[in-house]
Amino acid sequence: MANSTVAASDTPVPARRRKVVSRRRRRVQDALVAYSFIAPNFLGFAVFTLGPILFAFVLAFMHWDGSNAITFAGLDNFWRLFEDKAFKDAFWNTIVYTVVSVPVTLACALGLAILLNQKILGRDFFRTAMFFPYVASLVAVAVVWNMIFNPEMGPVNMILYTLGLDPQNMPGWAADRHWAMVTVILFGVWKSMGYFMVIYLAGLQGINSELYEAADLDGANAWQKFLYVTVPQLGPTTFFVTVMLTIQSFKVFDQIYMITQGGPGTSTLVLVYHIYNEAFISWDLGYSSMIALVLFFLVLGVTVIQFRRQKED
């Protein structure tokens, strides 16, 4: 009797163990399936992105020209930054480009989104037209832009001349060191604002219409509704746009390369273009990696500050 009782009590134990083992196996199988989908993308990221980033961190403290042996440089590349006038100009130009282009692009994108969110004739056409510069070929757009802003035959200066501006005071645009940065900023704003306009359109269409109805009942005018309803409701969208614009502005390269090549002089030289010059023109890969390291921490610091301010708000 006692033996049968003990046997009866012992039989469920292996069954429970089998269930636990089967659950673990299913979890492992599910994990393997998930990792099998992730693996190709992760391997590509590790080989072509993560690996070069880590190598650049190491290379920042080395001397290497791409052909001879790598030698340890210590902090030589870092101290060289303070003696490099081109780096100082590039750093300042990058800050100026970011500080000016980010708020201007944000304001233009928001203004276009509010305008094209209304029921106006040809709204879909204008939405497409505003978004087109973002997806258009940069080479073709840059060539057209240089033709439009040509100091001698460009239609912009022709219009200014028709309006009575003295030919001697005409802007030189990309050919003038005093106007080159303005030209690049205008190009960047014009090319990017359509993309961020679409993001703002999505944010505007997500605002509850009852908030505007309540504001109408309270007697709010259009400006008050924009200030106290639209702007607060677009807070998360504005934060996202600001972060993306800031990162994009700090790493600007393509339009500088296509329009001014960093000139005249160093008037439009930015950090990424300076990295390109040092790495692939001068073949000083160690020093270019140090500049890239400075840019990395600059972008990281600005982004962290933005996230902290957003969290406090």
C-alpha cells in the first residue's frame, strides 16, 4: 500500500520535467528563428558599420597613410587640432551652418505643412512639388542651382538687376566668400524642407479637431489657436524634426562637395568635408579619424542635451 502510494506520487515528476524541457526547447527554437532573421542585417552592420567605427576610434591615436605600417601616435593627432586653422574654420562653419539651417528649415517645413494642410486648389500637386527636391538627384539639382545663382548670367541676379540693384553690389553667391555659406544654407533648406513638411503634415493630421472647436468656442483667433493648440500638440514631432535636422546639419557633405568644394578659401569648409580632404586627398587617415572622433562626440553631446531638455519639458 505504501509502495503504491509512493509510486503514484513519483510518476507526475518526470512529466513535469518533460514539460519544462519542452518549453525551454520551444523558447530556444523561437530565439534561433528570431536570430536567424536578424543575423544577416546584424552581420552586415557589424562588418560594414560597427567594425569601421571601432577601427576609426583606434586609428585616431595612430599614424597611417594607408600603405605604410601603422604607428602609435598617442595624443599627437589631438594636439594637432589646435594648430590646424582649417579645422578651426571647419568647426566654426559647421556650427554656423547648423545654427542657421535648423531653425530656418524647421520654420519653412512647418509653414508649408500648415498651408498645405488646408483645403486649397492643387494641394496634392504642391505637396508633391515641395517633396520632389528631397528625392531628386543631388548632382542634377546642384547643377541647376549653380545655374540659377550664377553671378553673371543667373536669373536670380537678373531679377535683382531688374529691381534696380547696382551691378557692382550683386551677390557673388557660391563664388563669393561672403555669400557662399548663404548659398549652401539656402540650398540645404530648399532640398530638405519638403521631407520634414511631410512629417509635420502627419503630425497636424493627428491633432484632435475637438481642440480647435473648443478654442473657437473660447473666442481664440487663428494665431492663438496656432500658439496654444498647434504648437503644443506638435511638440513630439518638432522634437523629432529638430534632432534629425541637427544630426543632418552636423554631417553635411554632399551639397558642399557639389556646390563649393569648401571654398572660396575655407568659407564653406565643414568638418565632414575636412575629414574627406585629410583622409582621401592628403591620406592622413589617423588625423582624419581624430576629426571624425571630435564630430562624433559633438553630435552625441548635442543630441543628449536635446533629449534631456525634452524629458524635462
